Amino acid sequence: MIALHVTDLSKHYRRDAQAFTALDSVSFSIQPGELVALTGPSGSGKSTLLNIIAGYDQADAGSVVVNGFDVTRARPAEMDTLRTRTVGFIFQQFHLVPGLNALENVELSLLNTSMSKTERRARASEALRRMGLAEHGSRRPALLSGGQQQRVAVARALVAQPSVVLADEPTAALDRANAESLMDQLAELARERGMAALVSTHDQRCLDRVDRVIRLENGALS
């Protein structure tokens, strides 16, 4: 089964009474085990595409199918379930909860599962360890650097072992060593678990580690 199948996806906005095309009949597929980069200049539609795939935004036309499930026809409750069990999203702006520490932020992704609290805590601790943050679990976001916050956000996206991961500029706040480590981990998860990953990036360090590249320009594949 194809992990992610996007067909003729279009999205239009209006700004100051002018029409603006964010996505123009975009179509592509990603197989299980593939790590794919999504590139293109700022404003080309990359973030819009990721948000529609994850169900945070709606397309005007076309379809998105994740593991056989049609996202574009899903009800909000169905999308909540999909994001809990199937799709992990790495946000560019982190979106950590200020009042929770790093471990609790990661554990949030497991709250709607059947795991016990002990299991959730152990899984979240391991996710932080893989990100090199084993000693930072008790710290709140305000006490973490930008790069550390980014790695907490990555751990949160991966802790539920999703079959599809969407990442919006995941290495933007990371130094070279941590950026390369993150991409190596995504590549390893893709190989070992059959996870499919779509990574929006301008970073050459990412492009050196992916299976292929999809480029957007003016909302269309180029």
C-alpha cells in the first residue's frame, strides 16, 4: 500500500481582493520506507501542503490518502485519531506547551493511547534520549535553547512511532551535528520501520540524506 498519495491538490486564497494560488494541481506518492525532501523558495506552498496532508488545513480540490485513509473527506474526530496513531508532525515553530516540561510535552502525543502512565513515561523518556536530551526532561521550554526545543518537538512527533512523518523545516534551529543526527534518525526509521517521511527544507544537509526530492514553485511541482 502507498503510504501517502496526493492527487491534483489545489488551494487558493484571497488577499486584498486578489486571488492567490498556494497549490496548483499537485500530485505525488511516497512509498513506505521512503525519505523525501520537499524543496522550493519561501511562499512556494510547502507549509500549506504539509498542513493539508496533516488535516490542519483544507484543500479546495484534490485528495490526500494516508495509508488508504482519505484525509480530505475525514471528520475532525477521525483526523485526531489519525494524528495520534498514524501521522507525526514536526512543527517549524515547535508549539511546545510552556507550562509542561520536556518529558511531559513529549508524553502528550501518547495521552489518547491505551498505554499506561508508566509505559507512556518510559516511551517519552526513550524518545528524548534518542534526541540527546536525556538530562533535560524536567526542564520547561523557557529553559531550553531553540535547538533543544526543536529536538523536543521532534521527539514528540516520533514517540508514537507513526507510519508517516511530516516535517516543516526540522533542522532550521539545529547545529550541524544535531541536524545530521536528526536526518540520520529519520532515514534509519524509514528503513527499519517502513516509515514514510516528507521533509520540507532548504538545508543541503537534509538533501544529502534523502531518497529523492520534490520541488514546489509557485504552488506547482517543477
